Amino acid sequence: MISHASLDKSDTVLDIGAGLGFLSRLIAKDCKKVLAVEADAQVAEILREQLETVPNVEVVEGDVFKINFPLFNKIISAPPYNVSSRLVVWILDQSFDCGVLVFQREFAERLVAPVRSEGYGWLTVLTYYYAEVELLDSVPKSMFYPQPKVDSVITRLTLKRPEPHKQLAGIAFKQFLQMLFTQRNKKVKGAALSYLRAVKGMTKPAAAQVVENLPYANRRVRELAPEDFGVLTNALNE
């Protein structure tokens, strides 16, 4: 994981869910500073004791989604699997060079899933716009203690710098994608109609008029490529 992040002595690294600090201790050897984040107060206390002799590690106790962090430029982490989706959305909204994380393999494959596949969904599309995703080394479940039921994979996220007309991230774009993919087998005009009525508060006749003129109106949601959702979103916001 550390080698995949290409660390040097100028890097400040975020380790999310640092636990007992095994990974943080190793990262600290190759970078300027480690921000070791741990939400559990009892574990955080042990973490401080474990790393008190490592001067370039700062233990940050609290929920990663609620903390105002000092500046960091890389992420190396084996986070809890139950926050994977929320964490990726959070990561895409940060400013950093690259992140190397361990995810459940099935989840990581969703980030790069091809159009029309079972794993293709709103998170695939959102990630496409903001990061290059690489699935690297496999991590078999036997390498963990206690052993989970699933295999994992080291995943590298490198942020893109979207062109101005592709600045689609944020709550509105995420909400739009999530709503459409709950109706993934419907035609775009039907799914967009529900979105316009529920979120935009439009009357059914007004919304129906809008969706008839949308690009890809008669295609299924699951058939649209990530680029198509950008075109669709821009059309709805005009």
C-alpha cells in the first residue's frame, strides 16, 4: 500500500480508521507527517500509547466525516467496509494527490464497473468524473484477523481536474444519480420525471414537457455511459 502511494518526505498522509496504528507506524517512516484518525475513543487512547514514540504521527480522535483536518496530500487507509460508499463520496470532495485504500473486492469493482453490468451504478458514474481508479493487489481474507467473509483489493484513486463544463459533483449531482439508478431499468424520461417532480417540485405536465426534450429520453438508465449523465444533468440545469 505504501509503495503504491509513492511517498516522500514532503507528504502528509491521512490514515482513516487507524486502529492500533500498525499501518500508521509504517507510513511514518516514509513521509513528513501522518494524521491517524480513529473514531472509537478507547481505541484512540491505545493508539496514542502505541505511537507516542513516533513523533511525526498525530492521532486525530473523531468521525472522519465531521472533522476539520489539517492539510494532507495523500491517503493510505484500510477503512471499515461499512462506510465505503460514504467514504468514497467524501474523498471525491477533498483536495489531494492520490489515495491508496483497501476495499472489499465487490465494492471496488463497482467503482470501475462497465455500462449495463450488474455493478454499474450511481457511484460508478460519480467516481468516473472525479478520479482515475486502479485496482491493484488482491488481499485475500486470510490476511486479516479476525477473518472477514470476503476478499479485498488495494485500490488507488487519483483525482482528476474536471473541465469547467464538467463540474458536476456535489449534493445535487449525487442525488440526481442516486434517484435515477433506483429506476435503472426505466427509460430516462420516466426516471427524470420522478426526479423533477420529487426534487424540483414541478407539476406533472410541466415535468413531462421537459423530459420529452431531454437527450437520451428513450434509453434505459442502465444503458447510459458516464459521459451521458453529464450531458443529461447539464440539459436539466439549463
